[in-house]
Amino acid sequence: MSTSTDHGRPDPEATSPAANSDGRPVSDRGDTVCVIGAGASGLTAIKNLREHGFGVDCYERETGVGGAWNWRHDRSPVYASTHLISSKPFTQFPDFPMPDSWPDYPHHGQLLSYFERYADHFDLRSHIWFGTEVIRVEPVDGDRWDVTTRSTGGYGPERTARYAAVVIANGHNWSPKLPRYEGLEEFRGEIMHASSYKDPAQLRGKRVLVVGAGNTGCDIAVEAAQQASRCWHSTRRGYWYAPKYVLGRPADQVNDSLLALRVPLRVRQWLYHWTLRLTVGDLTRFGLPKPDHRVYETHPIANSQLVYYVGHGGIGPVPDVARFHPYAVELADGREIDPEVVVFATGYLPRFEFLDASVFADSAGTGRPTLWLNAFTPGHPTLAVAGLLQPDSGLFTLSHWQTVLFARLLQARRDRPERATAFASRVRERAGERYSGPVKDSSRHWFEVGHADYLRAIQRALVELEGK
Amino acid sequence: MSASSELRIMRGREWSRPVRPARREVLSAVPELEEGRPPLLFVPGFGHGAWAFAEHWLGHVASRGFPAYAVSLRGHGGSEPAPEATLRAYAHDVVQVAASLPRQAVLVGHGAGALVVAHALARYPARGAVLVAPVFGGWGVLGAALRRNPAGTLPAVFGGPLRLNRGQLFSRELPDEEARRYVGRLGRAGRRAQWALLGEPEAEPAVGAPPVLVLGSPDDRVVPASTLTRVARRYGSAPLLFPGMGHDLMLDARWAEPIDAILDWLEKEPVAH
Ligand SMILES: Cc1cc2nc3c(=O)[nH]c(=O)nc-3n(C[C@H](O)[C@H](O)[C@H](O)COP(=O)(O)OP(=O)(O)OC[C@H]3O[C@@H](n4cnc5c(N)ncnc54)[C@H](O)[C@@H]3O)c2cc1C
Ligand SMILES: NC(=O)c1ccc[n+]([C@@H]2O[C@H](COP(=O)([O-])OP(=O)(O)OC[C@H]3O[C@@H](n4cnc5c(N)ncnc54)[C@H](OP(=O)(O)O)[C@@H]3O)[C@@H](O)[C@H]2O)c1
């Protein structure tokens, strides 16, 4: 297996020595743009900024590219069996297709090799500082940014460099969201968050409770059904469990046939309910709760096996957890069960620990900045976030176009400043805009986007920026 | 494919109906010493296969230090038969091969292969592109072909094969026997792709703003000099001309001149660092 460790780093030498407000030396990187993170979103940011003529310094705390999809990374949320939930046409970058020889839903190892090939093909590694963590990002005069870094893990001295612009691509699937429960501390069994679940051997022969029915929880419940001696799956609501194939094709491809025809949401929901009724049927017969929402109102689940294992008794659906006892878990309906291992697949929360809360006007530190197009911050025209999206489809096409738009905005700042000013006022007016139909209130849904709505919004933003 | 000068982001129809994979023939010649130069990917025109570039150009390119590859579009040469192939499927073949190369590639299309390249450029940010004797379609091209070779052209209008003859493809300098051998190897493009040519299918704008070179021969019997000028103007340049040569510049007697010019251009352009 190849490693993606890279030592051919650029050296941000000071072009003109300066000092920041507390007198620390700052190396001025001129027009160079800083990219934080070399996951999928960071890589496409580097590529697109370079393609538009900008110099780039990217900082990556790990020793390789691929972010979440590099499962050697200590914060990777990926487990051995992870396969994509979005099929290839929706997952690949729009200008760098995945090989024809790969399946509809590739494995995470293939995804990593895809990002490594993308990095090599477009010669991105020479712009990345590996093993380097960004610890502070501060706005300075002239819409520029001081970025302070040090070696990952806190070794070595801090260095500060000044950039013309910053792209934050630090990912949002690495900081676990752990719910609190009464009695959790006294529980004698093993407790883990899904982020530390790597291999089904961790469940083999044990009684396992999986909490949460996002895609992670469903995947882990399916593995527990095959490996554990018993599996309970706790959900706090009913969901629409969509198979990966419908009508003989990947489900997302069928869905997009309808989107391309601009079939209204209500009709698509009705068609989807009807298809599910014909394929998986009424799930309440297994004791699963009836969904409290229409399809598309929670982040879609794509899993053909969950219902199969429920139907074979391998997975026992149970309601929400009420409290923990030392040797038992009490459920909302009063029942008690006795798992040895509890896996919390309760999701992740975005975090921007290097950024002062004032930049996102998020003094409460909720990690829910109010942005336009989930990317642009009012009052900070040279800052963009890439990949802060929970799409009903693959993410990478979306982060590709976000970073193209940002590159074009930076070009406009230089060549047609009045266009950039108009863009900035649109950011102020439209910050907080949503790109999906109604969704259930949950910590994971504030940045849920429908890919078609979102991409059309990006397209409009590009036309407004560059049109006549 | 519709005419549009604007960047297209939503491609719902394409995503929901991906091109069906087909086994592809790729021939290559790589330099003995890897010097970090961009690879060239040659795309043959309708009826031709990768073999047309393997005769002379691939080896020559490699000898000048550039890795060289040629793909046979589906239904051509050693690739899988594909009678129903569309222009979109051909462009897909090119982008697939380009993305599989270790570094960002320069796409070189010949004849209708140049049109395929123009479409591929909207889906892959090439390091550069070269359009050799480009056939971009339209009724003008058909008219010229009908005049020069009615028997070979007429059947194509009704979905039959397009048969190009020696006089259209080569100069008199090329020995008869060689010319006969090449003409004997010609196949045919898919019916739907041939028809698409008549509609002069406009390509979406290229992504990544690659430099584009257009070249051909004023004595080409398939592509009139006016077409060369028109295509070159579309990419903001003037065509490089090689008088006295036939349409198949890569097989004709003086095949070395155009390919040397292409490589000189690449060495001068910032594309080949
Ligand atoms: C199990 C699982 C399956 C998924 N499946 C799909 C799928 O099928 N399709 C899909 O589109 N999406 C899927 N996702 C969503 C996933 O988040 C995205 O695919 C993708 O990984 C996001 O890329 P990113 O670059 O935005 O973030 P990441 O991949 O998380 O990359 C962020 C990078 O930034 C680095 N970084 C973070 N902070 C710093 C710092 N302070 N300094 C320096 N570097 C830093 C990290 O080390 C990391 O390399 C899945 C997620 C999970 C958890
Ligand atoms: N195979 C794949 O490709 C794959 C696999 C896994 C994940 N992913 C992607 O990765 C991202 C993260 O997915 P995820 O499944 O880890 O997280 P997620 O989508 O946030 O799902 C979390 C689940 O836990 C529930 N939950 C949250 N807090 C809870 C609480 N306090 N008590 C009880 N239940 C609680 C949520 O319920 P609510 O409905 O109330 O919110 C939801 O069911 C998603 O984008 C997902 O699509 C992809």
C-alpha cells in the first residue's frame, strides 16, 4: 500500500517581514491563498485556485491527503466496510471521473486512491504542508488573514503567515456528537462513539446496542446483525430506509431523472413513498416506528440491508434510550435491555476551533455560522468555507463548484472590483439562505441541502458575478 | 447537445443516465527517461483507430521525451464494438483515458476526433489541446465530401458507413501500397455519432482555460482551409498550415513536420514546464 506522506513542501519564506498586533513576526505571502485541510474539499480548492492562477499554501494536520476517506488518519470516521451511498456520477468531481471499471458504489479504499490520483494528476502535493495544524486564523487590515500553524500535536514553534484569502476545508465529520444520559457514568458495559468503530471484530459475539439511524448507525447495525450475538437498534423517530437500487438502477440516478424533469417536490415525495411501499413495504409490522415526516425531510438513508436484517430478526428495533443503569439500558417505553457494547452513531458537529467566534458572528460557539451558499461570510469577502454541506447526494461536486466560485470572486476583486462589491452585498442580504425543502429540526439538518437546488443557486451566483 | 456558451453546473440528465462502460484499446509509447513532461493523448477521427497514431507519431513523440498515448473510440480499432455510440460516449472514452494518466494530459484530436476533444475539454481540464484537421460537422463538410467522393459519402447520410478514399486522405507523395493498406484498415463510426456531425454540435466551453492549437493542410480534401481558420478563430488563434499534405497528416508522407510543430509549440507554451 502506498503512503501519501510527502516531504516536498513549499517554504513560505517571508517576502517582506512584518509583525502582527502582538509583535510576533509574520511572513507576508502576498497574493497567495491559504487552504486549511487536504481532504476532498481542500484538494479541489487547491486545484481550482491554481487553475485560476492563484498561488496556494495548504496546511494539513495529517501526513496524507483524503481527509475522512483516509482511514489511517486518527480522526477518520470511516470503518472497514464503508461504501459510498451516492453512486459514481454524483460522487466524482465533475472534471475528473472515477474509472469505468469501478462499481456503482465504490469502497472507501477506492475513494482514497481516487483522491491520491487527483492530487498527483493535478500536481497538488507540492502545495501542501503535511503534519501541520492550523491553530489560529485572524482577520487583519485590508481583508487579509494571519494564519498561525504548528506541527500537529503541538510540537515545534508556531509560525504565522499572512494571506490574501483563506479557504476553510476542515471537514465536519470528525468531532463526535455524544448525547448525555442519566446514569451513563455508572454503566459497566463498553461505550463508544461510531468514530472509533473501525472493524466488525469489535462487535463479534457481543450483545450490541446501536443508537442513531443516520447512515453510520444503519451500517453498523447491519454489521452487528452479522457479527454480534444480539443487536438492538435504537432510534428516536421512524425513518424512510431507501434501498440503494430501485427500478433496476442506482436510486439517486432514478431520483435525478425526475429532478431533471423538474418534477415538484410533493410529487417526488409521493412517488418515493409509493416506490418504497412496493419494495420494502410497511415497516411498522416489524415494530419500527412510523416516520414522523415525509421523505427528504431527514437526511436520506441509503441502505438495502437494514430492512433485510430486521426481517430476519438480526436487528431488533427499539425506541429511544431513556437512561442507563449499571447493567442495563432503560428504553423510552420502559423496557430494559442488557447490551455489553453501546455504539453511539449519533453523528458529528462542525467545529472551527482556530477561528475567533466573532468572524462567524457565532458568539455562542454553536458551530452554525450564518453563511450565504453555506460558504460566504458577511463582512469577510476573502474568506470561504468549502464542504460545510450535508447534501442529499455526493459532496465533492458541490465543493468543486464552491471553490470555482470563490476563485472567480477573487479574480473579480482584482479585475472588476465593482462586481466583487456587489457580490459582498449579496452575501450580506442572503446569508442564512436554505437550499432544501422543509427538514426536521435536528442538529444535523441546519446545513442539509438538496444538490439540485444548491447547484442551481451556485450557477446563479456565478452568472450574477460574471454576467453582463 | 445544446449550444451554450455558459458554464453548465447541473447535469441531471447525464448523471441519471451515465454512459455505459466499453472496453477500450489504448496504445502507448513512453520515453525511456521520465522527465516530468505532460503526456499527449491522441484521439483518432471517425473510422480511424489508435493504430493511425501508432504508425509514426507515438514513437516520435516518445523519442522527444513526451509520454504518448492513443485511444480507439468505442467501435473503432481494437475497442469494443459499439454501433449505437453517441458523440457523448466518445467524449466519455477520451475523458476516462485522460483521467487515468499519471499527469494532466494534452489532448490531440484529428478529424472528427477534434470535435470529440472539444467536447471532452468541457469535462476535463486538459493541460492543452491540439485540433488537427478538425471536422466540426455541419452541411458544408458534407457538401465537400459529396463533391469529392459521392459514392463513399452518400450511404452515410442514410446511416450507412462513411467511406473515405485515398484522394481525400493522402497526398500523391505517399506510396500507393501504403495508402491502400491504411484505407483498408478504416472502420466506421456509429450511425448516431455520424448524424450528430451534421447538426454541428456546439461544444460547451472548455474548463480550465487550456491553450489550443489548430493545424491542418490547405490542400486537405476533407477540411477546407476556411474551416481551419474558423475553428482556430473560435479558440483565439490562427491555424498552422502544412501545404501539400492530405487529411491524414499523421500517416501522410511528410508526417514528421506537423508533429514536430506540435511538440515545439508544447515546449514553448507554459504548459510543458
Ligand atoms: C462514514 C461516512 C461515510 C460517508 N459517505 C459519503 C458518501 O458516500 N458520499 C459523500 O459525498 N460524502 C460522504 N460522507 C461525508 C464526508 O464528510 C465527505 O465525503 C468528505 O469526507 C468531506 O470532505 P472534506 O474535505 O470537506 O472534509 P474531510 O474529509 O474531513 O477533510 C478535512 C481535512 O482537514 C484537515 N484538518 C482539519 N482541521 C485542520 C486544522 N486545524 N489544520 C490543518 N488541517 C486540518 C483534516 O485532517 C482533514 O484531512 C461520509 C461521511 C462518513 C462519516
Ligand atoms: N456509507 C456511507 O457512505 C455513509 C456512511 C455513514 C455516514 N455517511 C454520511 O456521513 C454523515 C454523518 O452520518 P452519521 O450517520 O454519522 O450521522 P447523522 O446523519 O448525523 O445521524 C445521526 C443519527 O443519530 C440520531 N441522534 C442524534 N442525536 C441523538 C440523540 N441525542 N439521541 C438519540 N439519537 C440521536 C439522529 O436522529 P435525528 O433523526 O433526530 O437527527 C440520527 O438518526 C452523513 O452525511 C451521512 O450521509 C455516509
